[in-house]
Amino acid sequence: MSPAKRRLAFEHVRNTLGRGNVSERRACRVIGQPRSTQRRQRHVPDDEPKLLKRIVDLATEYGRYGYRRVTALLHREGWNVNHRRVERLWRQEGLKVPKRQPKRRRLWLNHGSCIRLRPRRLDHLWSYDFVHDQTSDGRPIRMLTLIDQHTRECLTIDVKRRLNSEDVIDRLTQLFCSRGTPDYIRSDNGAEFTSHKVRGWLQ
């Protein structure tokens, strides 16, 4: 156990058996906690309560993110914190990434799950995905489809033998210039949509 957990075990033993019956020296020896460590007062940085609250908020908002992704989000917000400190606070709060839900379910379940955004107006939410098929000679083709979730309008269908992240960026560039940018854009976790190149360009 960590020193912090041994400190809690120390308090539990003395409170349960009675402080008059178990001395500090004996409880520390049994638990394996040095007395100097037990007596040392933990230093809590001034920004830790605010940081801890922000970590919990991000973990709730992004239910599928672990502490490393949350650390990256904190860096974007201007927090000067490394992943080890975030990991310590993450474990301290008992946070964890929830297990994936059955594939047929539309939404994640329980607390900490992502809430599926509902489109409210034109160009509020777009979504894009790849569709696979093959021609009569058996050769595969890919189709990049992009729709407006509110109007269900199909904004584009690109058909090629091969489509990659650069094709996604080219099509988005053309649509953003001709139609404007949506408030949100949704995709699955396909490599073409989650690549650093596409995510960086969207950012």
C-alpha cells in the first residue's frame, strides 16, 4: 500500500481497537508505516482543489477518456500539470474509464457516460463516415458520406478506390469554404477520422 493508504489503515486500527489500547509505535510497526511518515503533514498545493474538480468534470464530460487524455485537455486549458500528478488525483478519486457498452446500444450507460448531442438547427451538427462496397469485378470501393444531422441533407458522397485522412481534410476544406463551419462534427473512431492530422486540422 501507499503511505497515504497505510495512514488510513493506521487511523482505522486505532479507532477500532481504541487509542488507549494501541500505541502509535505499535500500530506503525504492525502496519509497516514509519512513524516519521505517519506524523508528516501532507502538503496540499493551493490549486489542487480546483484542479481536482476540473479533472472530475472532464472525466464526467468525456466518459471514454483516461487520465492521459484528460491531461492533454488540461494542457489546452493552460494548466501546468504533468500526467503523474493527474494520475495520482485520478486514482485518489477512484475514477476509471467505464467498460464499453453493447454495440447495439446507442448511448453509453450509467454515470460518466457520454451524452449524445442532439441537433437543434441547420449546420449545428454534421456527421461523416465511410461506406464500403465493391464493383462487379470484385474490387473494393470506399464512399465518404457526410450529412447534416438536423435536416438529414447529404452534403457530399465521395467515391474512390481508396480514401484516407488527406481526402477527408480536402473535402472538409471545400465544404467549410462553400457552406461554413458547423458547430460540431461527429464521426466514429475510424483511423481516418481520429488521426493526428485530421484532429489537428479541426482544432
